[in-house]
Amino acid sequence: MKAIALINQKGGTGKTTTAINAGTGLARLGKRVLLIDMDAQASASYSLGIKAHELSGTVYELLKGEAEPEDVIQERDGVKVIPANLSLSSMEAELARTEGREFMLREAMTRGNGLRGFDYVLIDCPPSLGLLTLNALVLAQEVYVCLQCEFLALQGLAALLMTVGTIKSRLNRGLDITGVVATRYDGRKKLNNEVVERIGSHFGKKLFKTLIRENISLAEAPSYGLSIYEYKPSSYGAMDYMNLSKEIIKRG
């Protein structure tokens, strides 16, 4: 089982889109996938058609010890999902003085059936480096960073890399950044190609060969509560994320 946290402290980098469509792509390739939504905005949950605001069993109840993993799991498009909702927004304040607060997610996922039976666990982190992201990094073995192909793509990465390094040295020695996903790529734009080159020179082989092209279908699919494969299976978005899923499996 591989537990992978998808992070970037910036919003709009394609992190949630990647979590959803790489996850459903892996499931369509025969892998058993769990997606954990750790963002109070519940974008991953809503994007898969889960009415998060109506739920009484989410990752919030799981973290508080009020539910077991199997009690809060939903299933969409072949992927098991632990959803979030707005109640998660109070979690950081509630846990501020709690001892071992960085380990809450890892401890929660050891209860009940927890992580048993999954090939991949993808954790969609909030666009910040706060306590919820720290919990994801303590559970994860690997980190995927999503970067838009734009001029400021690498801005702020120093803080992200420092956070991952701190978690690795103090709380989770098995943690490493193993993947970088370049999103919203347009090969016709010179700037996009220059940015990809910069990302590649910075991260080397960690940059996935698959570039996620700019595609309107990827932006539309969440409004219908569907993965890209259900919404527009013939689109560039579906093709790119399926290729990314295959590349993830190939990396082993």
C-alpha cells in the first residue's frame, strides 16, 4: 500500500483535480484506491458528487474518534472516499492544545479496517501548510506536488520543501517527495515550455513525463459531480490523467 499526500500551499494548482482523476484512473486500472479529503472546502468530495454538507460521518468525526474508517467511507466511480465538510474548518483550533495532534489521522486510520485492502491511499490536502496538512504528511509515505505551468509556479516552494523536510526528520522518516505533476500545460505557449523546463531542472526525474494539458472538460466535470472519465472520456483531460495513472503504477 502506498499513501500519497498531494500538496501545495497555493490554491488553483490542480491538486484536487489530480487527486480525483488520478485516483479514479488507478481504480479503472484495477487498483484498490482510497481518497481522503482533508480540505474543509470539501472540493474532492463535491467533485465526486458527494453532498458533503448533508453528511454526519466525515473525516472530522473520524479524527475526533467518533467514527471508524469504515463508518465514513463512501464509494464513487470505483474509488472509496472519506469525505470532508465545513465542520473540518474548526479542527485546527480544537486540536491546538492536544498532545500528539499531528498523529490524529494516522491513529484514526489504524482503527477498524483502516488502510487494509488498499493499493493506493491518496490524501487531498488543503491549500495551506497547517495542522491538517501535517496530519496527512505523517500518514503518507510519499508526496506529490502539483504545479501550474505559469511564471510563479516555483514561488513558495521553499516553505513547502522545508515543511516536508521537518516532518521527515521529526515525525515520519519514511516520507519523501517522489512526484511532481505539471498542470494546465499548453504546448503552444513558450512560457509554459520554459516553466516545465525549470520544474524539470529543479526536480529532475521526480517530474512526471505526463503533462496535464489545459482542458475545459477538467474544469466542467466537478460541477456535475463526475470524474473526467465519466464526464468526457474522450477528452484530453481523460487521456492525460489515464497516462498519469499508468505512470504512477509503472514507478512501482
